[in-house]
Amino acid sequence: MTPLPFYIVDVFAEEKYAGNQLAVFRNARELSTETMQRITRETNFSEATFILSDAERDGGYDVRIFTPATEVPFAGHPTLGTAFVIRQEIIRNDVEQVKLNLQLKQIPVTFVPEADADVLWMKQKAPEFGPVVDPAEIAGMLGLEEKDLDNTFPAQEVSTGMWFVIAPLVNLEAVKRAKIVRDKSTAFFESRQSKGILLFSPETYQSQNDLNARVFVPYYGVEEDPATGSGNGCLAGYLIQHRYFGGDRIDVRVEQGYEIDRPSLIRLKAEQQEEAIDVNVGGRVVMVARGDWV
């Protein structure tokens, strides 16, 4: 195999060695699907991405995304991390926007300068809302009690490109106690379009943040994800749909990954439009390493 340039970045990270790790590979068009899958398992990150060519097509860059278990049509932190690498290593110019041609659709990523680093923003698909989920099923799957779920709001399946169950809990202590019960979670996800679950609470570790979240995606070979752009996009739609903060617009900070020592910060902006909910997910990206995959 011809050596592939590759990069490791931390996404939704305020500093190096935080956030969600991502391996990004360039010039990958000649790789088979099987090889991409095996490389992803070798890295053992939540996802790896493969930029098929340094050349644009239809105004964007062709990219495939894999988890250790399977290829996925869209994922949040791989979208932001790959756009960061394309801008820095391929375009080599401070363009305001980079577009990724994913299996789901073409996704634009916009770079917004702040005082000390850019924040990358992606506009996600308008959310779709699926069935409400029985709290007893969620409690059983996560080793919790039904009273740990906030019955003011429903647990519900939501998608902005990938389906997640969004489940509100009463406090941070309940979020911290959650853990996957393997047999129950396997049965739960096999019977649903959602293959992951996002728990959240209005109590946080850091006072400047608005929500704490945890994401479990064992179906994709990831027990717990430290920062999940796709899941948090679903959360943004959920917060508007159910008026969690009392209005039809949000601009919030979500912390994730603290329970597994990968503190992450995800920015969410969403607004109710006439026909759909507009969802934007943002965060910072930090370069960690670059090299050749031989």
C-alpha cells in the first residue's frame, strides 16, 4: 500500500488531549471498503475519516466515515475534524467555509474566529422526531431507576442524520451513575432505528456550561463517546421541540466526556423556523499529530 498521509485531531476540545479523537486519512480513493474498516479498527477511535482526493468535486471534498464496527453516512465530530484538516493541510488558506460530500448529503462547515481559536460550525439536517420511549426501558438498559428520568419531558428518538434516543435525567448524579447493561441494551437497539442514546441533565461540572451529556453507542463498537456532534444535533432539535428552555431559540454550551476523562465542549444553536427547526453544532479542533500510514 502506498503510504497515506494521516492526521490525529481532537474535536470539541478546548485544549490538546481532550474532546473526541479522530484519525483523518488523505488520498484514500484506492482503498477498499474493507481496508478502510480495518484501518479504523486499528486506530480504535470512535471514528476515522477518509478523504478520497485532494481535489474538489461539486464544490466539496469526498469523505467516508467509519466507526470501528461499520461505515456511517454522517457523524458530527468527524465532519468538523475533517474540515479542519482539509482547510489546514489541503487548501492551506483561511477560507471561511469547507464543504464535505458525505453519504448523507453535502455538509458545509463554517470557521468563525474567536479571541484565541476558530470555532467550527456545521449546519445539520432539520431534525426528524420518532417515537417516545418508555422510561422503564431506558432505566433498565442503563442500570438506573425510573425516578432518575425527568418525567416533565419525554424520552424520544430524534435524527439529524443519525438516530439517537434523547433522554432527560433529573440531575448530574443520575447521569454519572448510568452504565450500559449489555444484554438489555443489545435488545433495545436491535428493535429500534436509533443505535445510540444521549442522556442529559441541567446540572453541570462547569458553571459556565448549560447542560451535561453522556452518549452510549455500543452498537457502533463505541461503549461511550466523549463528544458527539450528531447526537448533540439531535439534542438541539429536542430542546426546541419540547421548549426545554422555554423558548423557540437556543444558544447553549454542552459539556460531555467528563466521566471518561475526555472533557469536551459542544456549542449548540437552534431556532424554530416556519416549517422546520434550524440546527447548528459547533466546537474547536486541535491538531495532535501527523504522519504517514504505511
